[in-house]
Amino acid sequence: MAEFLVEIVLEQFASITLQQAEEGIKLIAGAGQEVERLQSNLRSIRAVLDDAENRQAKDNDVRDWLAKLKDVSYDIDDVLDEWNTKLQKSKIKKAEAAFNPLKKVCSSILHYLRCRPLVMRYDIGVKIKDLDRKLGIIAMEKTTFNFRPMREGNKEIERPMTTSVVDLTQVYGREDDKNKIVDLLLSQSSCAQDLCIISIVGMGGIGKTTLAKVVFNNDKVRTHFEKKIWVCVSEPFDELRIAKAILESLTNSAPNLDLLETVVQNIRQNLETKKFLLVLDDVWTEDPKNWENLKLSLTCGSPESRILVTTRKVEAANAIGTTENISLGTLPEEKCWLLFSRIAFFGKTIEESNELVEIGRKLVQKCKGLPLAVKTLASLLYYKKTLDEWQNILGSEIWEIERVEQEVFRPLLLSYCDLPCTLKKCFLYCAIFPKDYEIDISNLIRLWMAHGYVKSKPNKDMELVGKEYFETLSMRSFFQDFEKGPLEIRIRSCKMHDMVHDFAQFLTQNECYAMEVASVGELKLDSISVRHSRIKIQEGASFPSSIYTRKTFLRSLMVDCNDGVNPKIVLSKSVDQLAYLRSLSLYKCSIEEIPVEIKGLIHLRYLDLSGNDKIKKLPETLCELHNLQTLDISGCRALRKLPQGMGNLINMRCLLNWGTSISYMPKGLERLTCLRTLRFVISDGSYGSKACSIECLRNFKGLQDLGIKGFGNLTDAAKVKGIELIDKKNLRDLIVDFERSNNAGHDYEEFLEALQPPPNLMELSLRNYRGNTMSPNWMVSLNRLRKLSLEDCRNCEHLPPLGKLSSLEILSIWRMIRLKRVGNEFLGIENDTTSAFSSVIAFPKLKHLQFIGMRDWEEWNYDFTKRGDEDIKVMPSLETLQISGALKLRSLPNHLRQMSTLEKIFHFCPLLDEQRTDNSSSSSASYQLQQ
């Protein structure tokens, strides 16, 4: 997006000018006038960009002009980033020279500082002169379009409402369709062919997937079928991927199989005689041959099994062998109005809403019965409070655009144009993901950061700003299908509606490029305009060889390999061709070695090497990537150490290294004061001056997510206090692993007490703790703690008073093998019959409680059930109770046995089996303890 790029370039100029004033050196030799002219032209162009952006959808010439402006802006940004990087490198070299007294080192540094910049500045100057000429031509062309200056300044982003308040998934006007499909699914009549296939057919944005989800989760449907499977098919058609997704749903684990025939056989074994429901969402292929193997594997089930398909194309429904077509029409206007008003008028007063009704109904008519269009437009108007703002939306020229690929694009374009330029760029970046891709939200925000779309604000880290951006885009209906992991308090992933994805690709058709490599082939992309690319490598294929020989201007490269595929990527050959990358993702690409040439990727901010379990070391030259913000090496199991020069990565914000064999953190890590996410490894003391001590954590004031491994290697509790965790006000997640704690006489209770995390902590996990008790004074003061996990605390004989944690929602306790009894100490309530306290509640917000591997646990009961004159309420919000491996536990407390709404899950608990079906009706989820 040109507007954003122009802003970035002007910010780069300002930043470099300031740095050079501090350093006392000139920017570029012999190009001072060109620099001034570049900035002047960029400012004049910036003044008309709002008008240009609005006109591009209906004027191809404007669209082409903006494309040329984007290309030149990218080039200017690359040149300025190169110069800025070299300035940073100079500062680091100076710091090293001051720190290291060795004369030889100092003399080489001084030689670099005195001589090398002259060559650098001349090189940059040549590039600047060429770019000044190109931008000058674009600035001249600007006058032919008669753009209107209409800059409104930076739009303020209103904080979004919480997504739990309004249920945007509620279905309107589809009751008859829903009932018809449910009847067809539950019908016991057999089909004329082996498989009974029902297809929902309709245009994009009509609500096919939403209707299928409602049916899939219907209570009658849920109980009727033994197996229920949901698979998104989408494009391109991949028979192996679909088969593996079906098998994964059946077995609850990802199959490590690469042959279609093997996967199909496993599906048959799991579905033999079973009554199943399979939903195939978003089907496109019109070739019946594509379904032959899969359909054959599905015929082994019960005759009452059903397949439900959603597709935009009747031809695709026919290709799969549909026995019943449900043609989904547009939504009646009154139903559209109900959906619209539920969202658009939320939070507005009755007077405000009444004033806007007439315009609102006219806007609903423009959506032409498409639910996605209604929802998108309503989400936009939720933020508009005045009659004039609504009138502007109604009168927008966008409604008159004739050249638009889909009807739903107009409301999406209205919502998109209303975004600030930073959020526009964040949204457009998502075109790099394939359809129905499960987007990891934390990674998405880090990618936005890597490309400069998210900047820090006063008193607010860029990670938090990125989260706000994501929430705003979500409330504008650009994201959906939000998912939490099992027993998680935060949303981890989301998806884009396929029509929203089409819209993003429509706006970035020359900038984002996705390709699939099914055999040894060439990479066919426009090396000049393509900036973001995702390459999917199938079984039997390898990384396209042309990437080694053809220069690209890619800023993003994501390589996605099927399980077991070795794409044979030779990084050393591709560094020169990928020199402009900001983000590189090589997750599970069977990489074995990172070459020293990686230092050539000087613009790189995001590097994902996770899951490459054969990487044994990282080269020292990696530490020359001074712009690097995120390094993900999690799951690199063979990796034993980090480079010693890690302290040079001064912009590092996220270091992910769980699942590695790293045994110490290198000296110099304390200089990485920008760190926000860190997995710190405490060494056993055998690495001497190479290792960074735990006290260096004191330097990381802004940490948000911290893991500490090897806590048991510490011998002095004073060192624990020295890290000053309590002063890290932004810390939200903390994992402390006491592994290697075999020291004789170790006072684990003292070390745990010294930990003292901040009261704002939201998630805490303690692992391999070997103390006999676990009741540090700080634990019950964590009033904002929402999730607590205690794993392998094998010596603990009593549970801490966790009932006092007023915000706790998820509690998970694993393998506390010496625990025999759980009583009132768990609730954190003392027996005080003389106090006249008001109602007492233990675990007031606890929703999920899990006990795993408690092999000696025998009793769970409470000695008293009152405090003063009031009954004690225990776990009134509890939804699920899971107990596994409690072989000796005889019974549950009364309040849990009598919760009729509580979901109880018992595994390997023989004495509790008879309580699975205990449906005592005398209680609800807020049952009060009674003896």
C-alpha cells in the first residue's frame, strides 16, 4: 500500500538524519540535493494519496501509477534500511572497541570506522540518485490525474468492543434450510448409491459454512453420529492433505504418514461399520477422479453415514456425487436488518439508534442479501456515531463501482478504506496465507513488526500495539474462527473467510504470490513486483532451483513443506537472491546447516528455523543480523548452544528456544534489553565465562513472556532475588522449570519464595519442583492469575491454598505423586466459626480443573463447610473436571458429585467409574457445600 510505504520512507529519512547528527557524519557523499528532492516529492505525493487510494478501484491508470509508486518506495526503503543498518553496526563496533582492550581488535575497529563509511556513503549515493530520477517521473505523472489533497492526518483507532459481547456467528433467516439439512442427516432411509452426499450450494458470502457449522453442532446431530469430522478442502485440491485431516480428526493425533494408500487404509479401519458425519467445506474441484480414492475409503461405514459439502459451484457438487442439493439463496431483507442492527447499534443510545434507522435500512438494501456483506458493513458502522458519518458511507462512490469481482467486495472495500494506513497494510499482508489457513496470532503480530507495520507508542510496546491492531481488524470482520488451544485462556489462532481472503488477494494481486511445487520445477514469479511469497512443496518435489539464480525483491518468504518432505534447500546459494528479505520462515524444512553466508540478509527481522531437528549449531555470522527481532529455533533438538555473539543482536525482541538441547546462555545476552519473550537456560556452572548468569534477567525490564529452565542448578537464593521479577510490571506469562535439581540439601522452599513474580501475572507454570511444601507468600497475592500449572512436583504432600486466587480459571496438576489427601487447605479457608463474614467463595472463577497421574491420591473431602454463619461456596463456575490415573481415589466431594452441569472426564480411575453417570438433580453449577 503506497500510503504506508511513503510514511515509512519519510520516517526512515528523519531517523537517519537524527542519528547522523549525533554521530557527526554526513549521510551520503555528493547526493545532498537528491535527498532533499526525494523528501519533497514524497511529501507532495503523500498529500494526495488518500484520493488516489480511493480512486484505484475504478481507474486502472491510477492503480498502475500507485503500483509504480510502491515499487520505488520499496526500493528507497531498502536503501535507507541498508544505511541505517550500517550505522547500527558502527555503534556496535564502537561499543566492542570500548569494552575490549586488546589493541589488535581496536585497530581493526578504527580502520573500519575511518575508511569503510566513505565507500558506503558513495555506494548509497549512487543508488539515491537513481531513485530520485525514478520518483521525479512519478511525481510529474501525478499532475495528470488531478488528485485532490484530502489528507485527514492519522486516523485514531478506537479500541474495539470485546468479541464475547455480541455473537456474530448467530444465524438469521436459515431456520428452514437448517431443519431440512438436519432431517436429511438424521433420516434412516438409505441412498441409491453407496454414499449419501448432501451439498449446500451458493455464492461466496451467502453463509454456507456458517449454516454447516450450525448443523454440525446441532444437539440431535451430535448424538446421532458416532464420529463427526470437519475438513476444509479449498484450493488447490490436495487429496493426501484431505485424507490426513480426516484421519487426524478420527485419531486426535497428526498422522506421520506420507503415502495416500496407507492413510486411506487407516481411515477405513477407523470408520469400519461406524455411523459418521463428514463435512467437506469449500469444495472447488470439478474433476470426479480427484475423489475416487477418498470415496472408496468412506464406503466402509454404516449406511446411515452422511457427507455434507459446501461449495460455490454446482459443477463441484456434481463431481463429488451429490445425492441432494440445497441451493442457498440470499437472505430476506428483514433478516439482514436483524443481523445489521444487532451489530451496528450495539452500545448506542435509543436516541442515536432511532436517528440512524432510515439510513441503516438503505445501507442494508445495498448488501443484496449477503450475510457477510451485512456483517462487514455493520461492523464498520459500529464505530460511526453520527448521522453525517453514516450518510458519508451511504453516499460513497464505492457503491457505484461497476468493475468489482464480487458483490461482497463493495462493503469490504468501504470497511477497508476506513482503516488507517497501518491497519490496511496489516490486513493486506494476510493475503500471503492460503485459504482456510490457521493463522497463529502471535506469529502474525511478529511478522507485522518485522515489516514495520507496527511501531511502539509512548508507554506501549509494539507487541501490545499489534494486539490492538488485530482486535480492531477482528471487529471489522476481517478475521473469524477464533480458536483457543486445550486449556488455554487466550485465543491462539484465527482464519479469514474465503471471500475476505479473495478480497485481500484482489488488492495485492501483483504483490503477494503463492505457489505450489508438486515436482522439480521453476519458480514463475515477477521478480520486480512480487514482495511476499509462500511456497508449498509437495511430496517428491524440491525447492525451485531458479531461486538460486534469479534476483528477487522478496521481503517475505515462507516455505511450507508436507510432513516428511525434504525440499533440499541450499541456503548458501540463495542469500544473494534473497537479500531484501524481512522475514524468512523455514519451519520443518529438513534444514541441517545454517551457512555463514546468512550474514548477507542484513534486512532480516524475523527468522523461523523451528522444527529443523538436525541443526546442530548456528554460525557466529548470524549475530551480524543486527535488525533481527524474532529468532525461533524451538524444536531444533540437536542444537546445543547459541552463538557467543548473541549480544550483538540489539534489536532482538523474541527468542524462542524450547525443545532444544541448549545448556547455557552466552555472555553478552544482557545487552539485549529489547527482549520481550525469552526462554532462559541456567547452566550447571561448567561453562565459566562463556555463560551469562541469571542476574542478567535484571536488565530485561520489558519482559512479557519468560521461561526459566535449569532453576535447580542455582545454589544461592540471593541470585534469584537479584533478577527482580517483581519489578517487571509487563510480565504476563512465567514458566519455571526446576530440572537438574539434584543438589543435596537444596532449600527449594527458599528459592521458590525468592522468585516473587509481579502481581499482574496471568499464567504461571512450575515444573519439577522438589520441595515438600509449596506455599510461598506471594502465590495467593496473584489476583490476576488466570491459569496455573503444577507439573511433576513429586515431593509435595499437600496442595497450596489455591482457592484464594480470585481470577483463576484453569488449574492443572500433574504427577504430584506423594499427595494422598485434598482438604480445606486446598480451598484456602480456615475454620473460623466466630467470624461473621459475608458469603465465602473458594475458586470463584475456576472453569477447568485437571488432575493427571496422582497415583497415591486417596481422599478428597472437606472437614468443615461453613465460615461464620455462611455456607462456603466452592467452584461455582466449574465447567469441566478431568482426572486421570488416580487409581486410589474413592470419591468426589459432594458439591462436585451433585453438579448436574459439570462435565466429568475420568481415565484409569476405577473407583470413580460409578460416578460418571451420577446425575443428581439437587444442584446446579453454583452448588453450596452442605454436609
